[in-house]
Amino acid sequence: MNYHLLALRLGAACLVLGLLSACSSSPRAPTAEPSTAGSPGPRPLRDGPPDHYMDVSQIPDAVPTPHMGPYKATPYTVFGQHYTPMQDGRNYRETGLASWYGTKFHGQLTANGEDYDLYGMTAAHKTLPLPTYVRVTNLENNRSIIVRVNDRGPFYSDRIIDLSYAGAKKLGFAERGTAMVRVEGIDPVVWQQQNNPGYLVRNNPPQEVVQPRPAGQGLYLQVGAFSSDVAAEQLRLRLQNVVNTSVFVSPVQQNAQTLHRVRLGPLASHDEAQRVIESLRSANLGNATLVTSN
């Protein structure tokens, strides 16, 4: 969401018809505003819940998925306040007030360049890298959800996170406007390993034991292995934009299934291989594994 739109988030948790008491002070007087690109139509003058009922209990939590490519974590300034986002949100943990935003921002662009959906399981945070997955727990009723942080805010003084309307509804505080919550960062790789039995095989094959090789033969790195050739090709293209060596897909039959391995090389030495491994990890392109052949 553009930052001039984020400024309007000051009153995002203040609801109409008796819900304004959720805020400690009144938001600025609303003015009519045209819709922006991606908006379904003119925005409401005030933020609030949708005017029709939907059972949000049927909306699934966000699924933590490893992010390919750079995160959005550049410093920025709002209302004269400078924010420096953290580079890694996996170990983030904080307790504080949560609020939410709804109809006024539905269809508007988030800071991550996606359309905001008040029924999506998303959230806004001032300093987490975008995107980041977090578990949010309402400390008053112990309800817990997983959301994808794809926006900036809230910039109202005492809030630490702004949830979508659906997220607040599932946690049981949409009608009140705010709640005391605990926010915990999630490592998508660890989450997948714990919740997706086949994940290790497809994306993080066991490390092969590599003996030192004669000079000139070269070394290779495996960055991923997929049952889908399309997924393998997408990763190959991303890697090719980052490294200065050949990146290729090497198919292999495994248990009557074709596994499309994404590999790069040859590399001249173990030191070079280690440097490439670290650069890929820093670029959030996965954990490469040293292998014995191409």
C-alpha cells in the first residue's frame, strides 16, 4: 500500500456505530477519495467490517511457504518516523495490541504490491520483512491463527500488528477493535518439514558425502529437487540471475517418479562452493547441497 494510504490506517481499528471507543483518540476527519488501481470501486469514507455475513471459520490459515527471491526490508519514513525493517523475522516474538483494517482498504495495494483482501489471512507490521509468516495468538481466549505479513503498519501509536478483518474475526476481537496478542515468527522450511511429510525429499534431499576431488574436475551444488518440471525451471531461472555459473535441471528416476533436480556448477573448489552456498542462503534461495556429479 502506498504510504499516503497507510497514513489513513490511524483509524483503521475504529469501527462505526459504537466501535469508535476502541481507539484512544479520534482519527482525522474522513474525506471522499477516489479508488486506486486494483480497487473494486470507490472506497468507503470510514473503515469497518463488510456489510454482509461470511463464516470466516471456513477460511484456512496462511500456509508458510519458503520465499524465493529478495524480501522487502528497505528503510522508510511515515509521519516523520523512520523505520528500519529487520532482515529476518523467523525468530521474532512480541506481545502487544493488535488492531485490524477492513472495507476502506479492501482492494487497495499493500506495501508488498498485492491487493488487500479483508477476507485473506494477512497482516501489516512496521518492521518485519515482507513477506513473513507469523502465528498470532489472542491472549484473552487463546485462539491462534497463522497469517502472511504483506503490508506496513499500523502507525497508530500503541499497536504492534494490523490484521485483516478475517484474522481479527477468527481471533474473536473484530467487534471490540483491539486485543492483546502474542506474535511469533515462523520459519517456513521448518514448518513444512513438520507438516508436510514429503517436503524433505522434494526440496531438501539428504546431503551426499563428498570426498575431495582432483583439481579441474569441479564440484556441483544441488539447490532443490521437484516432482514438477515447471517448479524446477522456475527455480533455475531465479538462480541463473544470481550466480555466474551454469544452472541446469537434472532429471532422475526415483521410486517410479521423475525427480527434477536443480543444480549448478561446475565450481573450482570447496571454498568457492561454500561462498556460493552462503550467497544463495543470503538471497533466500534455499540451502544448497554439495553433490558428487552433475
